[in-house]
Amino acid sequence: MNPFEAKGIFFNLRTSLKGFGIDPVTALADLLVDGGFQTVYYHVLNGPKEMQVQTNWWPARIFDPKWQPNARLDIIQAVQAQGINVVGWGACYGVSPNEEGSMAATMVNQFGLAGWVIDVEGMELKPAAADFVNTIVTKYKEGCDKPIGYCSWPTYSHAHLVPVAQQGMSLCDVGIPMAYVMEKKLKEGPKSSKELVEKSIPEWRQFTDKPLVMAGRAFKENGYTTTAEAILAFDQRIRELGATGSAWWFLDHAQPSKNPTWWEALKSTPSFERVIA
């Protein structure tokens, strides 16, 4: 068992503290307790990323060499003081895989995190993606001993992506399918929520028997949304199909001041076996 196998939610500092009053850090920690969450996935770091820029003559690809730390120790300590695991996460781009792995380990050690998640959705299409994943995870494990999760697409309709996921799951401790990204033809609601889980878990089970922590939809963006009924249906179905944790995306949209019915639904979902790293 590890801190991933729990009732969890993603959190992004840049927006989640808005509207939390004069003591937002304490209010945030109290809210997570109110929601019954056992683990928080805290956006700690982004590595250097490629960007497409338009020059006067032609588009050119460059990369941003700057690391972007996004963590606050007071938030981490306040959440941990409530008995909640804090797992860091960051997007990986494969621009500098050695640094991406070593910086992740540095963040875990520096902030006393319970583990790390590599979000590889933007990297899997690259020709050397499997090598990048191998380097990132290897460098991470050289730098710390906390568990690491592999987060990416819920289904693999493109066969060339499967070897990358296989490589990632051979090295990582848990898989985190992003089961909040669905085909546009499936509209929000309990039916589509369950359908995506029923596609995702069998596909991941073709290349790993490690624990799966399902990232569910609790946001409204880019044409996606959810309902309280869909949240409850998703949570029930992932348990029926053997998932050992949830990781809702994300607190920024799901907090009660923005979507109170979503929050009440999330609150009502039961915890998984309690694990404190």
C-alpha cells in the first residue's frame, strides 16, 4: 500500500486559494478534512517545456529553460497536520529528462512530500518518449525513495503509445489514468462517466497489473463538465472494477463556493483504506 491508494484530489495553487478568506491556508486544510480526502495531489513543479513561437518570418520551436516551482511550505504543512498525505506532481516534457527526474526528487525531499506523479500526456507522442520516461523515473529514484505514479491518457487508441505506457508502468508504483478526458460524443452524466472507466481500466490492465488510481472529472473546461450524479457513478464503478484509489481533477473547480453540488457528491464518496506515508 502507498499514499496513492486513497481518496484524493488534485490541487493547483494558482487558483485554489481565491475566495478562502483572511486565513486561506487554514481554510484550505479544513476544507480538505470536510471533504474526507486522504491525499492531495499538489502541483509543485513544471519542467522546461517546448513552445511554438511565431517569428516575423516563420514559426519556430524553442524551449523554456526556466523551472517553475509552484509550492508553498505553509500549505503543505497545514494539510499534513490534518493527517492528509501531500503528493507532488509536475508535467514532463522530455526536454531535459535528467533534470526533470532529479528536480522531482529534490522537491519531494525539500518539502517532505509523500510521493510524486509524472504527468506525461504531453510527452508520449515524442519518438523517444519511452527513453525519456526511463530517464526521468530512474533519476527520480536515485534521488529519493518515495513512490511515484504514472499519469496519462485513459485509453490508448494509438498503438504506438502503448510501449511508452508499458515502460512507465514497469518503473512506476501506480498508474493514474486521466479518466476525465472523454470522446466528445460522450456527454457528461452517469452513463458516460461509467463508460469511460469501463474502457480505461481494461486497456491499462493489458500492460500492467499494478494498482490503478482513477482520476475523475470534477471540472468544467474546454467543453467538459460533470454532475453530482456522474461523480457518484464514477466512484462506484472504479471500485467495482478494482481501482484502489481516486484522484479527482480538481479542487479549483470543485470547491463548494463554485460547485456546491459537486462538493457534496465528493464528500459523500467513501474513503479507501487509510494510508499515511
